[in-house]
Amino acid sequence: EAVRHREALANMVLDTAPEAMLVIDSSGRIVRANRHAHSVFGYEPGSLPGKDVELLVPEQFRAIHRDWRRSFLAEPPSGPYAIPREIAARHSDGTSFPASVSVGTARMGDETFVIISIQDLTARKAAEAASRLHAEVFHHASEGIVVADANGLIVSVNPAFTRITGYESHEVVGKNPRLLASGRQSREFYRTMWSTLHALGSWSGEIWNRNKWGVTYPEWLSISVVKSPDGRISHYVGIFLDISLMKRQEEALHRQAHHDALTGLPNRVLLADRMEQAIEQTRRANKLMAVAYIDLDGFKPVNDRFGHHAGDTLLVELSRRMADTLRGGDTVARLGGDEFVVILQNLADAGECEVALSRLLNEISRPVFLDEAIGSAEVTASIGVSLYPLDNSDPDTLLRHADQAMYLAKEMGRSRYCLWDPDFNRRGLARRGAENEIWAALRDSQFVLFYQPKVNMRHGTLVGAEALIRWNHPDRGLLSPAAFLPLIEDAELEAELGEWVIRTSLAQISRWSAEGNAVPVSVNIAAGHLLRPDFADRLKVLLAEFPHVPPRMLQIEVIETAALEDINQARQTLEACQSLGVGGALDDFGTGYSSLTYLRHLPIDTLKIDQSFIRDLHNNAEDLTIVKGVVILAAGLGRDVLAEGIEKAEHGEVLLSIGCELGQGYRIAPPLPADQFLGWLKTWQPDPSWGKCN
Ligand code: C2E
Ligand code: MG
Ligand code: MG
């Protein structure tokens, strides 16, 4: 009974052992195997005894066993057994698994048994492999990894951490990761980061840190909380990626999307953005902002003649110049082709804007060197401008208005700027309509010249005629110049009409002279026409069309204020006319502010005193003084003087009494159709009272 009891106890001990245990006899047969052994090797309980141990252990073990048996038999060890060894054991399904084996002996009488205890190492091996792998990952990761303890102090960092931050492991272990802070993030940022981390167990985001050398860099950081089984925080693991490169690529992409490839200037997309900002800024600063729409004049011919490469060179150079003329906050953008937009900010007034625009025009019109073969090319620019908040519109509308004004600048003769104003649309449309009508009228010969006699009141003789234009409008009847001349702003049209007047007058002079009448004719010339550099050349061509008309039969009348617009150009032109033999008169004299010096330098023969001084001449002492002064002045400078607007006999009387003999006015004759002129001349008599004046 006791023996059986001991046997049962021994079995129980064997079966509860955490290891697989085999007892084999000296021939290698299994005599005992515990429950664990059966399950580790994959055998039915109780089926192992009687089997050869070689079934379970491979060659390797057999070798060990043999060695052992040899030494054992020679000198059996007393204690338990040899050092555990690692072998590959074989499972009943044929697979092998790592196992650690301890071998010991037990003697029972004559018999020596070998006791083998085997531990399945599969799980441990896997764990080891996993941790080795983890170490590899930690070591070789391209992300920087930092592990901190529950207090947030760094426990370990990987090589990538060192590579990115510059700090060696020993320099940071035990420190707070705060040493990397760049100062770019707010306190609030970190507060949110920590609260998210604690609430959700992880946080990730972009953060700027500073490396050991003081350089800040952006990183993408993920932090996770590691908890121990009892739920307390044991570690924080931070994994981060230096994203400077990504950022740069992102910026490059952004650049591509927002900049013009050729010139590098902002494109339409970015311009819209900048305009929004500029408007906001202008509103806050209580200043003006200008949107200038720039279109190059004469770019296409350069492109067509010299090729796209030359065109590109020109655009790039002009872009650079425009950018250079601008101030800090200003923007120049390219919309495409030869169209640009400039945003000028922080303007105190429109004058400041005009200065900037003049500078732009100047810079653009300077020659651009293209290459050795071609040399240089020149273009100009037409600029349309809208001013915010005078034009209190949204960015799109501001741009559209500037565009419209640009077209007007083109029409006005290019190489200039034109400001948009609220009446612009309406006026622009009305004017453009009228201008088209005037062009058509010119083509259809709807204009006529009337001739108003100019006489010597003392002698009762004709001294000439002034040609005055009328529009024989098919619907509106005979229109006076005031009804249509102010509508003309197109320089081409102005010149075209002016040349028509000159040619028609020359033809009239020629006709009258053919009938034996020498009638000098004066024509009114608009400022814009007179100031054109080619005015005198064109006049010469026109004169050449009438070889029988002596140039001195023609006189040009220039309104005083017009001559003052550009006194130098006016002088040059008038000098050129003079040398052609064509005289000049200063019209509406007294309405401008001619200084005497100017007068002295202007090559004109006649001063025409404006009719506003004549009207009340007979009962306004002030007017009389002025007119007297003008007459003396004219005499002193050797110029003729003629009074306009003589409506009454008294006007002539007063004028004659102060030495002004030449006159023109309704009292003498209204402007007459050409075919009535000679008829009038035959019958005209000066006012009888004038003959009495001495
Ligand atoms: P202006 O050159 O000073 O011409 C004189 C204007 O006074 C003419 O008006 C004429 O009809 C008017 N007038 C003549 N005698 C009297 C008078 O006794 N009393 C009053 N109240 N007026 C008198 P018109 O023909 O309507 O021309 C007005 C202006 O239009 C001209 O002033 C001239 O500056 C301009 N103009 C006329 N014809 C032409 C033209 O062919 N080309 C250009 N560019 N301008 C022209
Ligand atoms: Mg006139
Ligand atoms: Mg006049």
C-alpha cells in the first residue's frame, strides 16, 4: 500500500512539473513520461513509454547523450546533472521546436536511468526574436524615437534622434525633451498637446523644434502613452520625422501653383489672394490702394519679328524692372501674355500713385537688350488704374475697371495711364459711341466749314477768315463744335479731323484765289493735334497738295491754354510752321495765364483777345483796362491784335479808340457758308461810327 502510495505521489509530482520530463533506461527507451511531455511532443497521454527516445530528440541530442553516457559510465556524476543545453526537439507531427534540455541520472539498484527534462523554448525564442526585431527597428528607424519615463524624462533615444537633433544619447538621457523646443509654439499649443495625449493616449501633429546647433526645423511628431498593466503611465514614446524636405517640396508645389513659370511673378491665383489682403490692409490703414492693369504696347511685333525667345527675354526683363520700381508691400503679377497687374499700397493720395505710374511707364519704355544679333527692342505700356476705396468695389470689379481704363489709355494714344472713375462706364460708352459716329461722319462728308470774316474796322477791309467747323448731322441738323468736339478724346480722330479742316481750308483758299480773291484763312487746331511731334511734317505734306496756295495764306489758331500745356513742344511746332511760312495766332487770349516771357518766346503773329473781355468793354472799366494792356503789349512785342465777339458798334468804337483795329464778330458777320462769303464781302460796309474814330 505504501509503495503504491509513493508511486502515485511520484506520478503526481512528475505530472505537475512545469517541464516535460522523460525517464529513459540505458538503452534509450522511454520508461516514464509525464503529462507535460506528452503534450509538448504531441502524443496521446500514456503513449510515450516504451518508445525510443530518439523519436523525440534529434541527432544533436543523441551525440550529447552518447558523450554523456560515455563519461557517465566511466564516472557517474553524483549530483543532478549537466548544464542545460539547447537542442531541436521533434514534435509528433514531424516539425521541430527549440528546447532546452537538462540531463540527469538516477540509479535504481543496478540500473541507471537517465532523466531528461525538456523546456519548450518556442515562446521564449519568439519573444527574444521580437525584442531583437524591436531593437533593430529602434536602431535603424529613419524616424527619431525618444522614450521618456512617466515623469517625462528621456530614457532612451535612437540614432535617428541623434542624426536629426544632433544630440547624442548621453547628452539627453535624464533630461526633459523640452530642450528641443524652438519657442515657435505657444504655451497653449503644448497645453492642448498634453491634454489630448492624456485623454486619447496619443497625439500627433506638426511642431517646430530646434536642433543642437540652434537651427529650427519642422517635424511631424507622434507621441503615445505606454501604460503598465495596472493602468498607470509608465512611458511616453515620441516618434518624429524631419519634414523640412517635405515642406520645401510643398512650397515648391505651392510656388508652381501661384507663380508664373516664365517670370516667376505671382499669377492670377496669387494676385486674387494679395488683393484681398491689400484691400483689408488699406481699409485698416485708411489709405489708398491702386490696381494698375498694364498692357504692353508693341509687344506682339517684337514677338513676331524676333521670335518667342526674344519675346520671353523682353517679358522677363520688364518683369524685373517693374518689380524693382515697387515698394515693399506692393505686388506685380503677370496675368499672361503681355498683361500685368500692379498693386500699389499705402498711397496717401492719387498724386503718389501717379508718381509711381510714371516711374513704371519710364522703366518699361527704356530699351531692352535682347541679344547680340537682334540688339535692343523698345515697347511702351498702357496702364489703366482703379483706386480703392474711391472705387469701393471687390477685387474682381477693381480689376475689371482697371482693365477698362487701360483700354482708354490705349485709345488715347498708348504709353500713358488712365484713371478709372465712377462715371467712366457711362461716359466711356457714350463717348465711344459718339467717336464712332464722328469717324463715320468724317467718312460720309457730313462736316462743313463756315468762314467768319476778320476785318480791319478802321479801313473797312477784309483781312482774312476763320474756318469754323459744323456738323451737318442727318438727324440733328447743323451742330456747332461745342456739341461734338469735346467728345473726341481719341488722338487719332482728333488729328484726322484737324487734317480735314486744314485740307478743306486750303482747298477753299485755292478756290477763292482762282476767282481772284486772296482770303487768308485761319484754322483752329486742338492741343492734342498741335502737340503731336509730326504736326509740322504733316502740315508740309498737306501744303504740298496745294502747290498754288502760298503757305502764308494759312494761319493756325491755338487756344492759349492749349499752348501752355506743353510750351516747349508748342514752341517747336509753331517755329516749324513758321519756317514753312504758316503763321500762328494765340486764340482766346486772356483766358489762360500766359506769362509775358512765354509770350515773347512763342512764335505767333496774332493775339486774339477772347470775346469775354469784349462783351462789356463799353461799360466795364476793368475789361477796358485789360484790353488796353493787351493792345499795348501786342504792339510792344510786334504782334497783331484782333478782338473776337464784336457784337455791337460800341465794341468797335472802343477798340478803335484804344488802337485795336482788327476784329471779328456778329456785328461784322456771323460764320458764313463758303458759298455766301464772297457775296457778303461785296456788300459789306463797316459801321459808320467806326469811320469817325481816330
Ligand atoms: P473760337 O476759335 O474762339 O471761335 C470763335 C467762336 O465765337 C465761334 O464759335 C464763333 O461762331 C463765335 N463767334 C463769332 N462771333 C461772335 C460774336 O459776335 N458773339 C459771340 N457770342 N460768338 C461769336 P463756334 O463756331 O461755335 O466755335 C467755337 C469754338 O470751337 C471755337 O472758338 C474754336 O475754339 C472751336 N472750333 C471751331 N471750329 C473748329 C475746328 O475746325 N477745329 C477745332 N479744333 N476747333 C474748332
Ligand atoms: Mg479760333
Ligand atoms: Mg476764340
